[in-house]
Amino acid sequence: MAQNSDKRPQTPASDSDAQSSPAIPPSSWAKRTGFRPKFSGEANAGDSGQFTRSNIASPAPIDLEAGRARPARSPQPANVQSDKDQSVKKRREAEGSPAAPVPVAVPPKHGVNGHARIAAAAETPAATPPPPPPASRRAVRNGDVENLVVDDELMSRHSYMKYRLRETPGLVPIGFYGFQHYISMLGSLVLIPLVIVPAMGGDHEDTSVVISTVLFVSGITTLLHVNFGSRLPLIQGPSFVFLAPVLAIIKSPEFIGLNGNSFKHIMKELQGAIIIASAFQALLGYSGVMTLLLRLINPVVVSPTIAAVGLSFYSYGFPQLGACLEIGMVQILVVIMFSLYFRKISLFGHRIFQIYAVPLGMAITWAMAFLLTEAGAYKYNGCDVNIPTSNMISEHCRKHVSRMKSCRADTSHALDSSPWFRFPYPLQWGTPVFNWKMVVVMCVVSVISSVDSVGSYHASSVLVASRPPTPGVVSRGIGLEGLSSIMAGLWGTGIGSTTLTENVHTIAVTKMGSRRAVELGACVLIILSLVGKVGGFLASIPQVMVAGLLCIMWAMLTALGLSNLRYSEAGSSRNIIIIGLSLFFSLSVPAYFQQYGLVPNSNSPVPSYFQPYIVTSHGPFRSHYKGLNYVMNTLFSLHMVIAFLVAVVLDNTVPGSRQERGVYVWSEQEAARREAGVVKDYGLPFRVGKVFRWVRWVGL
């Protein structure tokens, strides 16, 4: 007789189950709702709602490209006990405690939402042995969890990883995989300085210094995060989440008329805003407030928020690339061909084209631009690209100067002017300037970056760790990200530092989840940052290649944001409406603010692709308080802010089950502390954990 899952008679658990989690209460909402995700954290959750690796049978080999588990050998019949079970039974009988009967396996019920097919099986009387399960599936006994089949490339079981979180394969493999990890993330690390420094009026030498500083700060903060933050192998670096507000600050009307060295003046304003906002983020994490906000942050909120970050730059990407279409389109096509059509081709056991699609595409395109430049394809009689456009007399040269700057591979002198050794130091641009208007804008953006990091923590943990982190570990990671951004503000990178969202995709593709590889790569990054020629070389990337790389990275960021929907029921009408409203209004509302009061065809000194960020002087908020006008007009012109506000309000007010919403499942502190594997995954080193043991909201 079918019974309610919450009231069905309980079958006694086996000894191994009892020993793995002896006193954990049955608090899993998966038992009550029948949640069936691939990667939400309940995929291998027991009655406690926690991940228990000891309770899960070794999964069948996974064919990631085919999207299904390979056929496995038929499991041992349920009514046959192993030698280990017999020995445990004899020991328990000798101690005077009754031996628990071995549970009877039942056929799994298939899932309905396209995620990991986990069903709560009805209890079957022991006297009636059920038929054996199909040979292509592995029965898993963990409370109500009966079957686990993974058919998602990014969210597959962590057993297919080459090296997991605490594994140390050796110095040579660690060095290779660490280098591989950072090379695949090169675009995320260096592209933002190539955008913001010229926008601030900086020259090639300033760009070189900022890139070296970014590499240095990224290496230091990654080491801190891997050891004292979430302890997951996540790279810290300049985030695209901060790019839109930084551009809005750079293009504020009060900075447009600056004469002289506008770069240092604007950089000091950015430093002050980043330092205060980062201190707010650190307080958000270490005070434990983040553990409360986690109740509001779910996949339906994270997905449109991060997708809006990538979509917000559509007016910058291809219009910039169009200045030299023959090079930019070749670069995009090469990256698409490598990452999609050649992704299954392996060289020396590694899918080189899939892993290195971006750097390989950049190298090929750069070589093509160099050959065309040397062949004189972009050389016009009497025109010198180094002469300012305002000083050019010939109309012929003015017509082609934009094409020359975008296409030629020798327009930058950053490599020649860069020294061999340069040590980035704090306050190298001067004393930061603190402006409360910009601080408020950055504080709101720091909350958005925390939302981004929450999704990255959960996604990466299921790939490389034994369980998702506890809410305290998440708070600890957010707090350290705030301290990392303070360092970015002090050193003057021009942008805040946070977990790079693309890192999760890199981990899944490279199959490298060892924190030791990320640590070694961070050390190499610090060494490279001290070599000034490295920053000069990266600063000399042609402009059209920067635009092409940005098109690819922003498209990837949008896709990674939307991929969070796989945690929830993506086909739910509730979620479809919320995501649709969030994405549409994230594009439409900022367009209203950005275009409000603008005169068509106005002669503005600001390039057209920066026009959307000049909103403070003409937005609809026009009160007597200019500072308030600046804050409101700027915030409501940012796509990600609108997406976050719409999604967080609707997702937390519209009724929906936890399964439908795909609520993130985090490990419970008490249960996590009882498992040595979880403690080793997330426990702080060097006895620092003893300090946080008394602060429950920021640790295990």
C-alpha cells in the first residue's frame, strides 16, 4: 500500500549506515518533496540532508560526452551479505547489540525533471525479495536515496575528476595542471585593465603597470582564499561584475572635463570606493549576516543576475570589433571551432583545443595581425598612428586612424617601455579619495558579487569536495573576498576582486580540482607579475583582439549564469516567468535610465560605446540632493542590479516548492564536524580553525 513518504515504516539501517552518521536527525527536504536534481547537493543526500560519501556505492564510469553512465556490472544481490557485513554482525552480537538486517534493494523510480534521477523507494517487506535492478544502473542505499545517474558534463559526479580537492599528484603534474588552469583563465585576468585604463585616460605604460598589479594581487588573494577562505580551488581576480559600475564612475560628468593626468585622479577615486565597499563585504561575511542572506539566494536569483552581467556589454563588444572585422571575426571563428568542433580531439591525453581555445585563438589571431602589419596592409601614405587625431590635417588620415589603431600589431609601445623588474606596492597611484556617492554604488555591487560567489562555491564543491560547504564556510569565504578586494583597492587595480565565475567551467573541463595546483599556479602568477615585460607584453594586445576576447568572455559569462537553472525545475512556469521578467527588465529599465533626457545626435566627447554609463546628469531622479540623484540614477542604470532586485523579490514571494526553486543545499555544521573528510576539506590550517570554532557562523 502506498504511504506518505514522511510516515512510511522505517526499515532498520545497516551497520555501515549507522556508523557513518549515528545521530543525525532526518531533516532532508528531499525526503519530503522528492527533489531530484543532478547537482543541487541533494543528489547524494541522506536523511540528514548531507553528503555522505561512505553511504554511496562507487558510481559507474561516466561518459561525459554521451551524457550518460556507462553500463556497469550487475550489483551483488541484496540478500547476500559480504564478509565485512558478517564480521560486523558477529562483533555486534558479541557486544550484546542486535545485528541490523541488511536492507533490501528495490527498483528505482525514475526522476521527472531531467536531473539526477533520485527517487524515494517504497519500503518492501523482507519476505518478498524484489527483482534485481537493471544492469545499467547502480543501486545506492542512503535513506530514501536509491539511485544516482549523472548525465551532465559540468555537474557529473566528482569521481571523474583527475585530481580532487586534497589530492597531491606530484610536483610535475601539479606544475603542469596549475599552469594549464591559469592559462585557460588568462582572458578573465587581463581583459578588464585593457578596457578601463584607456577609458581613464591612461597610456600604454599605465596599462602595463595595472596588468602587473592585477597578476600580483590575484596571486596573493588566491593563496589567501584557498587556505583561509572557502578552501575551494577558486581563482580570485578582477570580476566583470564590477566593470559596469567602474565605467559609470569613470564616465561621471565631474571627470569628463579633467585636464592633465586624469588617470591617476580617477584611479584614486576608484580606490577609495573599492576599499570602503570591500570592508562592507568583509563585514557582511565575518559578521554572519551572509548566513541569513543565503536563505534568499537561490539558483533562480543567481542565474539572471550573472547572465545580466554578460548581456549588459552588448553595445561594447561587436561595435568595437567592427573596426577591424577581418581580424576580429577570424578570432571568434577560431575560438568557436576549437571549443566546439574540435573539443573531442585529444593530444597527449588532453583535450588541448577545448582547454586552450581562448589563448590558442589569441595566439593565431595575433600572429595573423603581425603578418598583415608587416606586409603593409594597414599602412596609409603620410599617416602616423602615433599622432593624435586632433592634430591630423589630412582628412584621409582621420578616416583611417581608427582602423590603424585597431588592426596594427605595432601600435603599442608598452613592451619596449616596460622595465624587466617591477614590484607592485600599495598606494602606488597616491592616497585614495573617498567619495560617499561612489562608495554607496560599490557597496551594492559588492552584494551582487557575493551572490555570484555563492553560486561558484556550490558548483565547484560538488565537483571536487566530499560535500558542499557549510553556511559558515560560505560566510568565511565572502568575508575573505572582502579583504581581497581591500587589497585590490590599496594596490590600485582599478576594480574589485572576487571569485571568477569562469573558474567552475575551467575545473570541469580540465578535471583538475586539487587546491595544491591552484596554489602553485598562484605562486607562478606572483613571480610573473614582478617581470615588467610580462605586463608590457599583455598590454600590447591589439584593440580588436581585446574586443573579440570580450565578446567570447561575456557570452561565456551569460551562459554560465543561465546554467544555474539546472539546479531547479527549468520547465516550471513559475521559474520561466521569473527568469523572463528578470532578464527583460534588466535590459529595458537601464535603457530607460540611460536614454532619459538625451538629445539625439548630440556632440558628446565620450565615445558612443560609453554613452550608456553617463547617466548621472540626465537620469529621471532629479531631487535637490545631487548625491542621491547620482546614486539612484547610477544604480538603476546597471543591468545586474535590476535583474537581482526583480529575481530576489519574485523568487522569495511567489509560492513554490523547494524542489521547484532548486534551493541550494549546504552542509549542516554539526553533521560536517563529525566527518573527518569534510573537516579536512574545509577546516582551516595551522590551528587557525580553533579560533573560528567559537565563531559558529564563519566556520565548521
